[in-house]
Amino acid sequence: MWAKVKGYYDGSNIVISEAEKDKMSRGQEIIISYFVQTEASKKDDFLEALESDSFAVPTGRSVEEIDNYVRELRDNDRV
């Protein structure tokens, strides 16, 4: 099961609320991920701050060509 909790780092420990701690049991394995707050995220412009090319390699295809390609894949995915 994946769950998300909100907390903060106080300089030496990660601190979460008592309500969140009550959901966990001693010895339970957890995964901690964190979000680095940038100036863009403070302004709620996080999505604008992302560079789309950093997540995908541009192919040079137009939107119409990509749509046609995906449509062909979907139309021919079952025999």
C-alpha cells in the first residue's frame, strides 16, 4: 500500500503529526520521499517551471502525426 504523509525536517529529524503517526505501527517499513520547494512552487507555478524536454526526447513529429500514430496503435491492439 502506498500512503502519503506531510511533515517537515527540523534539522535532525523528520517530524509528522500525531494523527499520521497513529496510522503506522512500530517496525513498519516506510519509504520517504520529499519535495524541494522552489521559488516557482511557492508561486504555484510548479508545472510551468518544468521543462518538458527533460522528461521526453522530442521526435520532431507534429501533434497530428502523434495522434494518428496513437490512434493506429489503439485500433490495431486487438485481433
